[in-house]
Amino acid sequence: MRSERGPGILWLGAAIVFGFASITVEPASAGAPLRGPEMLVGHGYEYQAIAVVKAMLELANVGKDDVVYDVYCGDGRVLWTAVKDFGAKRGVGMDSDPVCIRESKEDAARFNVADRTTFLEGELLDADLRPASVVVCYILPQWNLALRPNLFRDLKPGSRVVSHAFDMGDWKPDESIRHKNARNNTAYLWIIPAPVGGTWEWTGPAKDREAKWTLALEQEFQSVRGTLTVPGGPPVPIADAKLKGRDFGFSATLPVDGQPVKITFSGTANGDTIRGTQEWSGGPNPGKQEWTAARKAADLTGVWRIEAKPPQGEPFGGTLEIARKDWRLAATYTANRDRKPVPIDAFYVWGSSIRFDLLGEKEAGPVLKGTFTGDGGAGTVRAKAGDPPCPWAARRVR
């Protein structure tokens, strides 16, 4: 685990003004080297027990089709274990310390896996993680949070992220295990969710005819909420929403001929299509039927004017500019108060749903989340930790 040395980055090393107050981000303290049982501490690295490494790879269900990345790989033991003992297709490690890179290559040769491992010298946040199907982390919490937007930016839905000891803030793990040899006795697993935020439509029964059904979804990490609307009826909140990788399901209870009918939907999300089944419990169409939903196209690129009205105080807001950069969307925010554009590193896009953290995940400043539809958008913003969220609205200005 990297302790003395970390990614060379300050999230936003200047004052940020969102219309609330001026906020300055200070660099995190590196702290003292970590020490304890079963570890050799040298050049800022804490070695993991092989038993813990194997438990993490089992938790991530590593197999022959996987490309495993280890960020800040130390001596490379995660990768040669993944390739040698779990049959992974390839292992890729990165570290800013040339001593670690040399040790990793030597050990990979010693275990006869040099042809299936690659070790790169460089900084964590500069890495292109797109080839990975599994990412392994044993880094301090602030670097987990710094890495978090890149995981969503680079990894395909269904990719796994496993971390020894430290979590990912308010991105809740899909699973966790206890291990007596692990720091904090814990390892965590996350599965990159499919981006399902937005408006979905399909043709379904409505009284005595077929009509267009509408599902409006808001997403944050793997958490999904929304409403289902049938022509002639009001939007009904969905329940039991579950999103694990590409697998998505929910239920809704609709009034049919004066009686409540529960419909359970399950399917696989692939881009702008969800295919699966819907099961009716009663009503005119009991039993299972095929279900295919298509997402309405939404272009997030452009300039959006955001306004919020807190319960007390003056309205506030700013301008969000979203542009395509290489394979990803990047954003810049300009507050109304000071008119100074601020690049947003902690920017997430889940279909038509977005989130950005103006303080780079430190959970002490503005966090805005919501969903765009057409040329408008809406959601909530939290001014600072502990404050209740208040609604915001957006409109496209160009």
C-alpha cells in the first residue's frame, strides 16, 4: 500500500466559489509510514499477505478471461498471483517507484509469468484503465477517492474493483469480506454498473390498446430510482431497483381496472437498450412476457445554466460546460459569483444522470447530482457536508 508516496495531484488548488462561499482546497498530508505485523515497509510500500491477495482475487472472481490491473503494485505479488494461481489472461501493474517496478519484473520472471505481466512506471491518475476487467487497490482512502472518477470513466460495466482495507466513500460496496490477515480485517468489492440514467420507452398494454410506457431513471453509482408512467395514468415510483453490472431490475404497482397489479421487470442493459422479461402478478396479462426498452437519445455536451433556490438565502448557481475529450466527457464549472471557470475532476456520467463534486470527493463542499432530459435538467445540490440538499434546475444555453 502506498503511504509516504501518493499520486502527485491537488484536486483543485485554488478557491472555488459556487455561490455559497469561497473554498480553498489544501493538499492532504502524506502522514507517517504505516507499520504493523506481517509487513515490510520500504520506499513507502506496505506488503500484503499472500493469503489476503488470494482472498481479494477470489472475491473479484478472477479467471482466464480477465485482465487484472494493480494500481501502485509494489513488488507485483497481486499480478503474478493472479496470472500464476488464477489463470488471468494478463496482469498490468503501475507504480511511481522504480525500485518497485524492478522488483515486480524480477518476481514475475522468477515465477515464470513475465510473458503475461507488464509493469509501468508512472502516476496513478495518469493511467488508462480501459483494458482492465479487474482493478485491485491497496492505497490510502484519499487516493481511492481520487481514483474513483477514473474507474467510472474507463471501465466497462461488469468490471470489478477490489480494495484491501479502505472503502470508496459514499460509493457503497457490492460485497465485502472479513479476513484475519487484512488491515482492518476487511476487503471490498465493487462492480461497475451499467449507465441506465435517462428516459426509457417501450410499447405495452394500456387498457384496451397498446401504448407507450415511459420509465424515467435517476442514477448515482449503482443506486437507481425513478418513475414508471402508463398513458392515462400518473407517474408511479418504482421499487426494489437493483443494478449489478449490466443486470437491472425493478418493480412497480399499477392500478388496473381499479385493482393494484405488481409488475416485476428484469433485464440486461447494453448501451441504449434493455432486454429481459416482465412478470405480471394478476391483471389482464398475468405471467412472464418479453420486455425491450429503448433509451431516448440525450446529448449532454454543451453549456448548461444551473440555478438553485435554497429554502433560505439568495438564489445561486452557475454554468456547467460539458465537452467530449478523447473517450470521455469532461466538465468545467463557472460560478455566477466570481465567473472563474474551474475544471471538474470528480465528474460522473451515467447515461443522462450526472454528478460532480467541486471539492474532488472531500465531501466538504458542493456536490451536485441530477439528470438531463432534452434541453433541461433537474436534481439536488448539497452546499456543504451536513447541509440538506436543495433542488436545482438547468437549461441548455448553447
